[in-house]
Amino acid sequence: MRATGIAPDAACGRPLTEVWPELGGPGIPERVRRVVATGAVDVLDSPQVRMGPLRGDGGIIGAVLTL
């Protein structure tokens, strides 16, 4: 909530770019694909914003963004 001003309940289930429009900027979708493809962690704009692989049965199933 500190980063976006949106309560967690209001953000849950919404597209990430609705909650944080800056993440829809150029290069972000490619960076998500790279994280999912390689499993490498990517640091976005500052050390406090990171994207990493979401692992499930059978390997990488998506990406996780930590703020």
C-alpha cells in the first residue's frame, strides 16, 4: 500500500499494470519473459524492487515481483 496507495484487498486480482502503471513501461514485459525463461532474478529501478521466478511442480510457472 505504501508504494501504490492501493489497499491489498483492492489490488488483489487486478492486472499489475493497473495497480502500478509504471510497470507497463517499455522493456518490462521482456524482462518478465527473461525471468521466467532463465530463472534469474532481475532488479528493477532500485534494490528494493526485484522480480524473480515463481517455481512450482515441474519448474518455473511465472514471475514474482517483490517491493
